[in-house]
Amino acid sequence: MLLDEPLVNLDYKLREELREELTQLFAAGQSTVIYATTEPGEALLLGGYTAVLDAGELLQYGPTAEVFHRPKSIRVARAFSDPPMNLLAARAVPGGAQLQGGPVLPMVLPAAAGAALTLGIRAGALRVEARAGDIALPGTVELAEISGSDTFVHVHTLVGELVVQLTGVHDLAIGTAVTLQVSPAQVYAFDADGALLHAPHRLGGAR
């Protein structure tokens, strides 16, 4: 069966209910189902295997969780992130990666010192409360959007424009000073050609 964005024209509540029902139906049935969607959340919820297509090209195929946690390229990371993954220019230095105009993030990279990098940070990996080992990224709010039970905050920082996904409703006025926090352990690294160099550790799995 081929389902081509079957939930796209439904309201939010009905769409959420049918996603759960479809997951149960797929698990109980014996049919092969190809489910086409532009929403990463649907692919993650439905599980199985995911093929990431862009401009008619197959970029990656494999178990859904593996493709999400280890996108083989920037193109896959962009397609399989909602909101899109934050991408920041950096360069390899001894012991890690230095953001352009910003701090060094400690990580082990298979790259020569001075090599150009792109660091990727998912919106959900950024926080406003500090934890041990975090890297601080000061900035100012450019926009705050409330979507369901989350707030998407667009922040201008010295290292680039960032989008952070905060749980709950947050009233942040434009121009408000904020300091975003990120753990280096949750940062991706891509080489100059956009290929994955480093992915965050997963509990119970390899890096």
C-alpha cells in the first residue's frame, strides 16, 4: 500500500489520533506499507525503515531511529529535522571544534587541525538552564512562536542564528537577552563536503 501524505489536510487533534491508530494497524497487519511524508515526526512515530529523498535522490535508507540519530550528511540532517537542525561554521582544533567567532566544543574528531567543519545542533538540544559541562551561547530573541505545547525561539548569537525548542509556553519579547546552553555531547559535526564526522552518543548504542 502506498499512502501519500494521508493526514496532511486533517486538523491537529484528528491527525494525532490517526497517527496512533495507523501505528497500531501497521504493527498488527501483514501488508507492506510505503508512507510518504514531509514531517519527520510522522516517520519517527511510525517507525520501521525510512528512506530520505531530496530532489529525486535517495540520500539514506535504514531503520528510522538510526537515520534520525546518525544522518550521513547535512542534506539528510536538514530533511529529517523539524524545526531544521541549526548549522554553524567551525574549524577543527586540538581537542575539539571551535565555532566561528565563538568557544571551543570539546569532542573527538577524525579531522586535521584547521579543517573546515559544520556543527549541527538540534533545536531540542538547546536549553536556557545551565548544566555541568554546558557551553554558553549568549544572544537576543528575534522571534518567539508558540506551537502547541512548545515554544520555538529564534535567537541571534555571535556564532549564528539559532532556533531553540522549549517545552511549555514561554513569553519572550523581541530583544530579550538570553543565554542558550548546549552540551558538546549533543552536537553533530560534518566535514567540508557535508559528510557526517561525529554524532552524539546514544544510550546503549555506539557513537
